Amino acid sequence: MDVLGIMPEELEVICISHDHGDHTGGLQGLLADTVSPVVYAPGPCAARLKHIVEAAGARVVGVREPVEILPGVRTTGALGESVVEEALVVDAPVGLLVITGCAHPGIVRIVERARTLFEGRSSIHLVMGGFHLGSTTETDIKDIVSAFRRLGVEKVAPTHCSGDMARELFSAEYGPNCLLAGVGWQMTI
């Protein structure tokens, strides 16, 4: 955040995708440096994080159904069973932007949910984040790439737990519209 010029004390909202240490581990330290943001997290995750968030003087909101957290920004609501997760959907002028943590409930399921959240807006400009495909077969990944095309996804940025094969197959299909993003990567919409 220092390198990117983001000041923790300016954060108003934090959205936790799911309850894995690589997604929640820095929350306590971050809250120590901020001015009481509202923390949105899937219900089970919110219950576990409640004491950390409240001890820092912030408020946690347990998310079950899709909810607007800022104008034009909604969560998908809690999805999945063994790992409950939410993603963010941003209504941008170019179309919807879907931002995932790991997509444990299934990346196609998340994109399908995102298309339902803004009435009259079903164009998916970008899906970015973890696609959770590291141990998925080539055939299954190709089916997911086809599903993205069927759903009208214009650009992809598979990161984190997407896996090298998935990144290669998305890159082959999407060409320059496959953005190989990583830590510190920025884009302007």
C-alpha cells in the first residue's frame, strides 16, 4: 500500500472474500492503521472475525445475500458450501467488473450471479482475481473458457490461484484481452 500510495487511514470499506489466512491474515494489522472502516465478509467468516474487527473500533457486516456496499459496488452474496465466498461486482461505464478472491464456489457460478445484480446491465467487461483452477483438467478449463465466452466476458485477468494452465488457456483464447496481472498491478477503467 505504501508503494502504491494508498493510505490505510483513508479506507472506508474492506471486503473479505472468504475465511482463508491468505485473505484475512493482515486484517488485524490493517485495522490498527485505519479509521474504522466497515468490513464486509461472508456470514461464517464475519462471525469469526467479529472480535478482531470490533476490537479495532470497526464494524463487521455478515453478508448472506447480495448487498450494495458503495454506490455501484455490490457483493455477490455468500456462495458455496465447504468454502463460503463472496466476490465484488462494480458497475462501471464500460460494463460490469467482477473481482474474485479465489472463486471456490466456481468462477462460472460467480460470473452468472454477477450478471443478475444490476438491472439492465449484463455486459461483463472484466473478470479478475483467483479462478481456483490450479488442479483442474485442461478439458474442464476449456469448458470454463467457453462458458466465459457464452456469458459475454470481454476481458479476463486470472491471478492468484488460477494456475498456469488456466492462465495459458485464457491467454490463448483472449489474446490481448487476457491481462496477466499480479501484485501491484493497476488498471484504469
